[in-house]
Amino acid sequence: MNSKKLQAYFRVINAYLLKKLTRRNYIILACILIGIVAGLAAVVMKVMVHWVEEQVQNGLGSHQSNYIWLFLTPIIGIVLSVMYEQRFLGGRLIKGITKILYAITRRKGELDSRDMYGHLVTSALTVGMGGSAGLEAPIVLTGSAIGSNISTQLQLGYKERTLLLACGASAGISAIFNAPIAGVIFAAEVLLAEISIPVFVPLLISAATASVLSQFFFHDRLFALMVTGWRVMSIPLYFLLGISCGFVSVYMTRMTHFMERKLSTFKLRMRKAIVGGAMLGLLIVIFPPLYGEGYTVIEKLMNGNENLLLQRSLFGSIQSEWMLLLFLTALAVMKVIATSLTIGSGGNGGIFAGSLFTGALTGFVFSRLVSMSGMMKLAESNFVAVGMAGVIAGVVHAPLTGIFLIAEITGGYSLFVPLMIVVAMSYFISRRFDSTSVYTRPLQDEGTYFQADRDTFLLNSIDLKDILEANIETVPSTMPVQDVIKHFIRSKQNIFPVIDEQKKFAGIVLLEDLKDLLFDQERSSTLIARDVAIRPPQTLVLGEKMADVMHKFDETWVWKLPVLSEKGAFIGFVSKKKIFTKYRELLKLYSHSDVVS
């Protein structure tokens, strides 16, 4: 059966459901479908990554003790990922959760169908062959693309599409971590600009559906944490750990963007893949625990096997407590660089796992230092867990996600109070130094992030082309004023743009400026359009940000300004009235509260 017949059957079924179901029930049914598909995608992604890991290990033997293969396998994984993307995906696979936010704000929630499957292969090649990144961003992108494309097939509008996109992301996080509550809260905190109680229902349905599917195939938690309880006396130490996690989060955010800028200077993708992969391979040779996602490192820290992390490194022969702490601190510093190299050089992954990795190391080193000082003997596994939550909250600016994700994946619900303390302090410190998260900073720089500044976001969502008055009659600069007056008489325009001999904008002629010449034929017969034209107080350029456009309007106190091309040709006029009308339309459009009401 070909795709056209399938689409025809789909349209028939869709029309039947629309007729039989209420709008609310129709959306809920779509959420269940998204949860099933996204959950299966997460399962397939896990299986593919594990399969690639096994093939690498079986083919290369104990390659992690072989420095040559430890250096080469991440390069091969990144190069293969880039080759697959260019050969089968047209080189247009979007990466990073920032791209989802951009799609929501600038592309009406529309994601390419290739994003539904492209991340499965590229992330498996990247992470399975040692790329120092996580699977969370690829599965969020996959789930979001599934939600977006299903809503498009169902012919839903922008509000429903954005909500179902978030449902796909929620399902992806839920399935990859077996953490449905964290998936819901992640979608609400990170993706949706506005949230209300009715919106939680679709998110919960998709996350729960995906979690059931995932647990059917993978029963265990990501980490098994032996919680020993916490003491009231340790509360000041949790405050200090939260502050430490906050500064670590600031470092991670800034270093990530610094590395992105540096790697973006490479123009040839394959050269970038090889150079970036080689730098990553060198880091992994020096610090083998940077190989892959890093969850085995977290398990060793939780189980008290931290000394094993030194075994395959260049520093394995040194048996010292201080050497261990120095090594783990260096790992935390280098993890963000390794992750940035993995993603920036063309591999597919995310910073989420790197944040958990760095947070776990921060919590462990902090608690071990306190224990070594003799001040208090601490349960290090507890500090490892809350450290992960603190860094996630600070890097992503999603405090509730940090709390519930760690509580769910570790089973450490008895740590809720320490989790809240550490997350609150980390989030406060991180926001104090960086008002935007690792995902939203690029959008903030462009003025396209809704939650940071609603007015700026809504204004920049308006395209000058959409509100342009283009069918404007112009007059040449050499036209006699008497002919210009005739144009005013027969036209509804009260402003005429003046165009010079090079077809460029030369000014405007206002009807009120010609009133004195209407009955002065002797004077008007000696003048041409150029003589009576005036330069407007400001001009606009096609493609200019609407926030800058409004600033020009506010500066000049006018209600209409000319729009020019980059070469100075007149294109049309833009009025304040049309901007305000479009703004009100968008303000209503970006409210999701009535989608399932």
C-alpha cells in the first residue's frame, strides 16, 4: 500500500473521529497516540545505542584500555553521524532544544518530518561510539517532531500543534528516564511559554503512556540510590552545595556558548567533524571517564567505587585521596568542553547528561572534602543525587525538573528537602549571573524568547512583510510639482514616495506641504518633486527586528515610516496601527490555556 492510499485512509478516519468526538476528547486521543509513538522511539533509541556500544566493544576488545582506539572511536562516530546526515537527511537535521524553542516562536511549532527518525541513527552513532553527550536532547527533538507532525496531519492549529509538540517532548523525557512526572514538568518549564492546569492533562497522558511502554522493555531505574536519610545538622552544608552548583552551572552555560562560537567558525562540516573529534579523542585519552554519556561514572560514585575511575587513566598509578579529588574536579571541568566538542563538531547529543555528570561529581567532591575535614561524616550518595539536581536546575533554569527528575530516577523521594534547598540556591545563583538558560540564551540575543520578555518576543514575531503596505504609487524626482499635485487629486494617498534616477528612495512629498502651491501656478511651474520632497525622520529596512522598528516610531512620534531594501530601493510603508493590530492577534495566539478547555 503506497503512502497516498495511507494518507487517504488516515483522512477518512480523522474525519470520522472529528465528527464523533468532542474537541477535548479528540486532543486526548492524539496525546495517547503521541505517547505511544514517542515511547517506542525512545525504546528504539536506547536499543540502537546499546547495540552500537556492543559492536564497538566486541570488535575492538577492551578498547577503553587501548589509547589508540579510545582516541579514534569518538572521531569515527562523529564523522559517520555527519556523513549520514548529509547523505540521507540533506544536511538539515536540527539539533539542540534551542531549535525546538525557535520552532515554537518563529515557525509556528512546525518541525520537519526527518526529525522524527534522523536523531535515532545519528545519536546512536555519536553516543554509542564514545561521544561525550547524552540522549536527552535527541529524544526530546524526536518526540517534539512526532507531536508536531501528527498535529499537522490532524490539521490542528498553532495552539494545538504547540501543545502536542510539548506532549511529544514530555513523552520522550518520560520514556528515556522512566520518569513521567519529570517529563511533564520539563515540557511545562522549558517549552511552554504559558502554562495552566488544563494544559497539564495532555502532558500527563502522553508522559504516562510513554512511561508504560518504556517500563515494559526497561524495568530498572537509571540509578539505584541507597538512601540513608539526611540529618537536620547537614542543612547548612546543603546550602553551601547549592551555591557551589550555582557557580558550576554558570561555568557550564558560559563555556558551552564559548565553545559553540569557536566551533561555528569552521565552514567545512567534515573538517570540523575531524578536528573537533580529534580534540575530543585527546581529552578522552587523558580522562577516559569522559567516554560516552557518563552514567557509569555516576553509578560508581553512588556505589562507593570512585577509585575505579582512576584505573584506566594516565594517573592510575597514583593512589592518593587528594589525587582522586583533583582528578574528579578536572573531570567536572572537562565534561562540558567534551560535550561541546561532541555536539559542536557535528555529533548528535545534548548537555543534559553532562549536567547530571558534572552535578554528581560536584556533590561527591564537596561531601568528600567535608568528610576529610573531620567536620561531619556525610552520606556521599545523597550529595551525589542532590548535586545532579542542582546543576540541572542551574543550567536549564528548570528547578522543578531538577527536583522531580532526580527523585524519580534515583528513588530518592526522602531527599525532597535537601533537593529543594540545593536546587533553590543553585537556581538563584545561576539566574543572578545569567538571566537565560543554556537553551534560551541564543533566542534571548535574537529577541525571540517569549518568557524572557513577552513584549519583545511578540514584536519580533511580526515580520515586516506581513504588515507592509506595498501597493504604493511613487513619483520620479524630476516630475514637475504641477503633475505631482494632479497625482494627489486623483489618488487616495496623502504621501507620495519620491524615486531618483537610480530607482532609489529620495524622500517623500506630503499633501499638506503642497497646499501653498495649489493656487500659485507661477511658482509651482518652476519646481520639481525633488525640490519639495523631505527626508522622513527615520527609514526602515526589510528584515529589521520589530522591536527596533517600534523604537524608531517612538523616537520620531510619527505613525507611518517608509521601508527600503538593503540597496535603498523603496518597498512600501509600515504603520503603527497595523503593528498594534498584529500584536493583539499574536497575544491571543500564544495563549494555550483554552486548547483543552
